[in-house]
Amino acid sequence: LFSDTECLVLSYDFKLPDASQVLLRVPRENNIYNVNLKNIIPSGDLTCLFVKATLDESNLWHRRLGYVNFKTINKLVKGNLVRGLPSKVFKNDNSCVVCKKGKQHRASCKSKTVSSVDQPLFRLYMDLFGPTFVKSLSKKSYYLVIIDDYSKFSWVFFLASKDETPSVLKTFIISLENLLTLKVKTIRCDNGTEFKNSDLNQFCGVKGIRREFSVPRTPQQNGIAERKNKTLIEAARTLLADSLLPIPFWAEAVNTACYVQNRVLVTKPHNKIPYELLHGILPSIGFMTPFGYPVTILNTLDSLGKFQGKVDEGFLIGYSVCSKAFRV
């Protein structure tokens, strides 16, 4: 047993109070303790028992082993997992140009564990999806998704072309600020011309809205909008598959998915749904009906005969956001 100043020889049956302090056990042969690194598997990190390889030797074995990382090479040595590899510690000096050419990748964009936003409309994320291969029933090929950073409440707007984005966005911001008596502080979007144009430049300048653009070819910096796009598309695809409605109903499915998710998804770290965080009240969801569900509508417009049917048949394709009504 080694201390800082001495070495103590203990009896064979001696037990340490903490067995985890034992780093290495070797047998006693001919009154000496022989440590053979090739025949033992050390417990713990016993780097001190291994000679450090030179940089040239480290790089040579790095090349011989197909440019495997140095951490793996040192695991082979410490675990005595192969034969023929010197029992040395191989050092990585990060000078391998070949590895940089073959393995370099983008740094990950780590999400924040704690949000710095403490009120709605402080930051809005937005992204434009499209064009779609099939136009919607109203001849739309794009949709604009906008997400509030604080509540994660989202809105979707369907467009026939990208050029409609500035006018839709300006009308939306003005009406939303009037509804919530709050001001939009920041907009996060990509570098598309639908967001980078003189019309929006002037509008944001007058309103004092700061704009944050993601780096080209780096959609991760606008990850909230990108993930919301994916969530809406997957939900819409599922609704269409369940209802057996044709593809031109994709806009109705996306709109319904957005409406429902605003009222059921739980937002971290508040542990509340987006609707409550934005409007301050709990929504009711007891009226919700499966998308594409067959329904009947009472006909109150036409003059019907005594024995004519009083209803029209249809399918539920969503909910109205401006009135207490279904969309059929």
C-alpha cells in the first residue's frame, strides 16, 4: 500500500475499508511483485503505468488504424484488447489535416434549457413552407407559420405565392399587437427574399422591430420554426390518411392541426398549454371532432317541400378562428 512517503506491505487477508480505492492487484512470485502490463486488466485510469508515445509514433498508429480517434486507441491499450499495439499512451495534438478534411462537421446548435423570454410577442419565429406539388382547394401553394417564443402558440397563413408574405405579415403583426396590447420586439427568420425585402425593412424600421436572420444553410438557428413545420406536416399527413380525404385538403388538415396543437401541447418549462400562456385562460376542447368526420347540416336557406330532406351531408374539415362554428 503506497502513501506519499512510504510503502506498506499488507497481509493477504487484509481488507481495505473502501474497495474502490484498489487500482491494481498483482501476484507475488519468488518474493517479489511482478507487474506484467500485457497480462493484466487494470481497474480505473492507470495512465501513470504506461509510457507516453511520441507525437510521431502516435500519428503513425493513428494512420495505421484507419484514422480512428485516439480515445479508442488508448482504450485498446488500457484494456489489453489487441496484440501488437505498444503499451503506450497515444496523444492527440489535433494536427491531423486528413481527419479535418474527412470528418469535420457543423457544430451542434444546443437548445437553451431556460428561456430568456418572459412575455408573449417578445420574439416571433417564422418560416415559409412550399411550394407544394398539389394546390389546396383555395389554390394555395405555400403556408407561412409563425410561432411565439414564450407561449409556443402558432399561426398559419396560406399563400398563393411568396410575394404575399410581406402584406400578410404586416397585417398580422398590427392586429396581434392590438389584440394583446403588447409589442412585437424581435423577428427570427431565414434569409429568403420573402423576409428580406424593402417592404418589410421599412415596416420593421417604423415599428422598431429587430430582425434576426439565420446563417445561410444553417436552418438549426431557426429550429423552432423548422420543427413546427415538421410537426404540422406530419400531423396533416396523419389526418388525411385517417379521413381518406384527397391531397387538395392539405391546407385544411394543416389548419386543423395548428388549431388543435395550440390547445393540447404542453409548453416547457411553464407546464401549460400555448393557448393559456397567450390568452391567460383555459380553453375548452369538449367540442372537438375527428377530422373528416361525416356530419349533417340543417338546411335553412332553401324552401323545402314537406317531404324533402332537411339536411345536407358533408365532412368536418376544421374549426373557425373568428366565430363559434365548424368548417364543413
